[in-house]
Amino acid sequence: MLDRKPVHVAMFSGGAASAYVAYQMVQAHGKENCILFFTNTLWEDDDNYRFMDEVSDYIGLEITERIDGRTPEEVFYDYRFLGNSRLAKCSEELKVYQTIVFLEELRDQHNLEPILYFGIGPHESHRADNLKEFYSHRPLEPIETRFPMIETFREDIDAKGIIEGEWRIKLPRMYEMGFSHANCGGRCVRGGYQHYAQLYKIWPDRYALQEEMEENFRKNFEKNVSILKKDGGPFTLREYREQMDREGVEKFLKTKDETVPCVCSFS
């Protein structure tokens, strides 16, 4: 860390809070000392790219993008492990690992000391604690993490209202469609029953892609596994779809998920 110049890195993947934090970061430290960082899973909804490009233009900072090159499905096949609500190698490989490699490159190749900024609000302070702990141990040296929505701003910030009302930038369409986050085009394996009911209602074609992926994985590896769980065991997307068809999807849209959000939704 000795003699490295600080560089401020906003973790960005299309979230409203992270967009607002990135803007404030640039105002405080100047574009020349900031990076807008995005790790692409190749499953993102097209409207996310539109939103990110418009935010980038508004802030005046180009997006620095890293791509592993694999989709989440390809990661599952490489590890012979289907991502689920408890463990998702996709975010670890496509986002976390790519981020760590980039941060170490900043240090080793550019003599810069990264400071990470996350758009996590006060109601998610437990996630901030987890990320602080993570970036204290995973990189070769601890990396400073900052959470302005918790630590800096003295009032509740309506980031969505500011972005749409003041910046005149339309939020990613997945928000208005009812999704809790806009990552992976709704195909997030950490999503639970409510999430997948929402996906089935809004984008049945994308639900069908997830169902097909799950069925192919089960057959290919001859494993009784699934993205969703029920009574401690597998519950396939096909079984869930058939249940929603019988009982009505609206019933399942009201069931609050208790799954742990994927690391992708931190940015």
C-alpha cells in the first residue's frame, strides 16, 4: 500500500443506489481519480446496458468492464454444480474473481490503491459488514470499502427519484416490472419462489430457459438437483411451473422470499 495513489472504484451493475453513489464519488474526488466498474455475466437484460450507458454519460465517466467470457450456465457445467439459493458459483467466478483480479492489477501494474464504493443502504447494513470482512481477507492485502448510503449521507436518499426526476434517466425496466434487483435478466439462481413466480409471469420465455437449463443439467450429470428447494430437497422449475399453472401464479407473487441475495445485487 506504500506510495500507491488512491483510486476510487464504484461497483456498478445497473442498480439505482450504486449509480447515485458513483455520481457522488465523482463529485467528491474528480473523474480523473475514479473508476466506474462493471462485471458482465452475459445474462444481463438489454435495458440494463441502456441505463448504465446513460448514467455513464451523465456522470462523465466511461464504464470499465470485465468479462469472464462464460455465462452462469457454463460455470455450472465447468464445476458440475448447479447454482441454487444457497450457493452460486456464477457470482463467485464471473463477478467476485474478476473484481479481485482487476483490483490487484490496479496495484501491481498501475501502482494504484483501490477504494471500493457500494450502493448499499442502511436497511442492508449487515451486507456491508459482510463485504468489509470479505475485502479484508480475499485480496492479497485488505482493501478499503465505503458505503456512502450508510456512512456519509445524513438522510434517507431517494436515489430512484433523483435519477428519474433530476437526471431524467429512466430506471432499468426490471424495477417497474416488480423484480427486487435487475441482475442477470431475472435468471438469478439465488432467487426464490416469489422471484421465479415474477419471472414466469413477466417473461415466461426466460423462465423456460431456466427450466430447460435445469432439466439438461440434471440429465447430463444424472443428479437430482434443482435451483429451488422444498422441504429440504429438490423442487424443479418444471414442478414449480406446473404448480403455478394449477393454483395460479398470483398466489406465489405474494410469498416473500427468504433467500440470501446474490453478491451480484450488492452493486
